[in-house]
Amino acid sequence: MSVSAKEMALVDAATDLIRRRGTAHSHAAAVLCADGQMYLGVNLYHFSGGPCAEVVALGRMLTDTEWPPIVVVAVGRDGRGVVTPCGVCRQILYDRWPDIALVISRGGDLVRVALTELLPEP
Ligand SMILES: [Zn+2]
């Protein structure tokens, strides 16, 4: 499915964030909440496995509201652009919000996909 203007705004915000904070972080993420608000986060690298940017953005959202997230996008620094969330993030999202959508890059195009499209069959 093609990306809406609001979803493109998530991509732009995460891209802008990682451009500004990319010296200390490798990824930024943006979450669109069901209430229409956008929440941003950057990863917290630690050798023991710090949280990904998606988890940080979701934590910021959960700090402010009980509304669920509806779309998540992650962007890598150094021009990597939109990246697909890692397996841990996919599992966290599936366990909490199985109907959530992601914006990912597929064949060079940005597309909106259901999280379940990126999970293996049980
Ligand atoms: Zn992750």
C-alpha cells in the first residue's frame, strides 16, 4: 500500500532527527498514535543491547497517552533511509499491538505494510 502524507511526515521527522542526532545514535523512529500525535525516539546503544529507536519512541508515546500506536517507521543514519524493524521490535509490536502497520522500503519504494506481513508463519 502506498504511503499517505501523514506517514510520509513520520519518515521526514525521523530522517530529520537522525540527521541532527546521528553522531551519537544510529537510528531514529517515529510513531503515529491513534490520537494523531507523532512521537519520536532514537536508539540508546549499549554493548549489552540498548533499546532500539522504535522502543524509545513507543515509550515516549506511552508516557503521554493510553492511545495505541498505529504506524511505526525507523530510519538509519548515514543515508541508510527507512529500515525494517529488527526481530525484537517486531516481536514487541506483535505482542502489544498486532494490528499495527509499518512503513518500510521495498524495492526502493516506501510502502505501508501490516506488521504480520513481516512475521514468519507460526
Ligand atoms: Zn529493534
